Amino acid sequence: MTIRSLFASVLAVLSAGTVALVVTPSTSAATAADHGRRAQPPVVIGHRGASAHRPEHTLLSYEAAIAMGADYIEPDLVPTKDGVLVARHENEISQTTDVAQRAEFAGRRATKTIDGRAVTGWFTEDFTLAELKTLRARERVPDLRPDNTAFDGTAQIPTFEEVVELALRHGVGVYPETKHPTYFDSIGLSLEEPLLETLERNRVRKAYIQSFETANLRELSGRTRLPLVQLIGATGAPYDWVAAGNGRTYDDMVTPEGLREVARYAGAIGVDTRRVLPVGADGRTLEPTALVRDAHRGRLDVHVWTVRNENSQLPADHRLGNPDSPAYPRATGDVAGFLGRLLELGVDGAFCDDPAMGRAVVSRHAR
């Protein structure tokens, strides 16, 4: 029995319950057809594992995501001093580990310039893997997710190798992100070589590789047949463009011409949900953009990030409950309705902090 079976009954209840009110098959199928491209059901990507339920980027979180029905688990990758890839959202680890409480590492605190921004703290590239393994993970946003703090101190920082082994044991895919590739290249800790070596040695066939930068994806396109994903923020620009003095931004990337350029090296785009469903000054969603249609016409899949449960992380028209309640920001909103709208617009996958909800909505939508 795999750990997925632990949540089978939960998914059945969700699919038959409130989620069933989100969309009707006839409407969703017609709308998706208008946007083309989709040949397979949308994929559910466990964002940093199941980060709504466990501290992110821990084996606890990835195991929960698998149990909840994720098709892929997503590790963000940064290197250690000795060149081992580990799963952390950032190379600065004071918010996600107990390093600040460890007196023996007090002298490692430093200020560095990462992607043009000064950052102070403790950095993975200043620790060997053996040293990092003595640290313990903790919840990054305890005010938003206080229940997750019950797991503080119980998990180590996992290596990419450990995440891959877990995924292979349970038949799910991996969706690694290379973090700050320009910066790590500048200090001699390139991410791409150990990433590919790990995937190839383990014969991983179900994977996407993602990055907010472009140069490393172009390089990878000539070295792997695995699908590549160009991440696109709601604002800003790829840092490799900024570092090179290129004046273009992510806005240029989502034009039909920009999408054609992306399609030369990537098979998908991973976009902020606001690129598909914009949000107005009042926090409510506006009319959808043409991005999904344009990307599909350019032979690119569209994955959206990040679908989160909490009211504070949802558009205003998908929040539920009493705004005057102290618990309102972290209370669960109409996340099913929000994801349902995105699926109706034809997106091919979603990064979900709660993969169980994502699986329930996707399963209902596919009927």
C-alpha cells in the first residue's frame, strides 16, 4: 500500500461535496476546448510538498503531498559548500531552520548580494552537507500556518537525491526549480550539472525543470530531453536579463512574440495566477487575459502558481468568513472555486499548497 491510499477517502468526500459545486463538466470542457492544447488532465504539483500542512521542503511535506494525490512534488534547489543540492526555498535559511539558535554557527552569519539585493543571514553555500544535516527545519510562516509549528524540529533538510528517491518509490514526478542560477554560477557552485547528474543516475523520466531565469534553461535545452518550464512573475524580469543590461521584462515574455521565443527552449510556462486572472485595486479578479490561449497557440503548456488555501492568499472575491475575525487571514477561503476558474480557462497544471484540494478539484473538473 502506498501513502497515497491514506487520503483516498478524503478525496472522495471532497470530490462529492463542496467541490462538486465548482464547475460542471459541460461548461469546463467547452471552455478548455476554446483555449486548446490540453490533451491530458491538468497536473497537481505539490508546492514545496504539502506546505499548507507541513513545514515546506521537508520529507514530511513531500510525503504528505504524495499521500494527498500530487502528480509532482516540487523541490527548490540550492547547493551546499561541498556542492550537494538540497531542498530549500532560499539559500538564506534563518526562517526555515533553527540555525539562528545554534551558537556554534553564529560566526557564519553574513550579508550577501543575491540577485542585486542585500540579504543578511545564514546561507547554505557556507555549510557542508554534514553541517546542514545537524539543523532542523521549522515552519517559515508560523502566523499564517500555526498548526505546522507542531512539526518544528522534527525534520532535517533533505537532499535532492532523497527527494528523487522518495518520488520514485511512490511513482510520482519531481519538479525541481534552480534557484538563483546566475549567483551560484558566480561563486563556482553551478546547479545544472548536479541536477542533471542526479536525474540521469536515477533514470528519472517524469520530471519538469523550472527556472525564473532564461540562460540556464537555454543551456539545459541542449542537454536534456526532460521538459523545461520558464517561470514568469507578475512583475519584474529574469535576473540574468537584469545582470546583462537587457531592458526587457516578464511583460515582454508573455506577448505572442515573447512566447514564441520561450517555445524555442521550453515546453511550458509557469506563471503567477495574476497573469491569467488579473486582480484589480480592490483585490477582486478582473476579466481573464489571453495568455492561456496565446501560450497554447505557441505550443506551450501553462502551469499556474500558487494556489493557496488562506483568505489572505486569495483574491478578495474568493475569501470566506468574517473579515473582523482575528483568524480571517488564515481561514480557508473559496480555494476550490478559484482553482476551478483557472481550470475552466484551460490551464494545464497548478502548484498547490494543499494537494488534496487540488486533486479533488482537478478530478471533478476532468469528469
